[in-house]
Amino acid sequence: MKNLFIRCDQDTYDLAKALAEKENRSVNKQIIHMIHTEADARKLVIEDHAEQEGKEIYSGGLMTSDRVGYDANGSPVYDDPVKESGLSELLENKKQVRDRSSND
């Protein structure tokens, strides 16, 4: 289950609340209902994300370095075991510099 946070002014919130109460829904359920109703009206179809990724893996189109996950803040996290980052990468760079200077 994903979260969707919406910032709005008081008037917009009051309108959403009034619509929700009229339909005997919570504000969250009303917003979700409105999104689905609009998507249906525009004939929007979203392919299941897991199904799409499965097709790419099966066809060989999705390599390990192309896989993307998301952290708690919604930022992309790339699953690439070959490339190191952060302190590990700095340590590796320092080790290479030390190795080169000891050979001189």
C-alpha cells in the first residue's frame, strides 16, 4: 500500500470533506474514488508494475544494474552490486592512491 500526501488550503479541504460526507466516505476514500472515476472517464490503464518487471526480466531486458527500488522517502535506490558508493568508495580510492604511492 502506498501513501499519497496532498497539501491544500482550508477551502479545498472543506470541499473534499463535504463531498466525502455526501457520499458517506472518508476524505481519503473520496479522493481515491475521484481519482479512479477520472481515470475511467479518460480510459487510462496502468499495467501492473510487478507484471511489467517480470516481462522485462524474462525477456532479458532488465539487467541487475537497471533494477530500481525506492527508500522510505521515495528516492530511487539502484541495486547494483558492482558499483560501491559512499564511504566504501572513498576507502577504495584511498587504498588505490596508497598503493600507487608505495610503488614509486
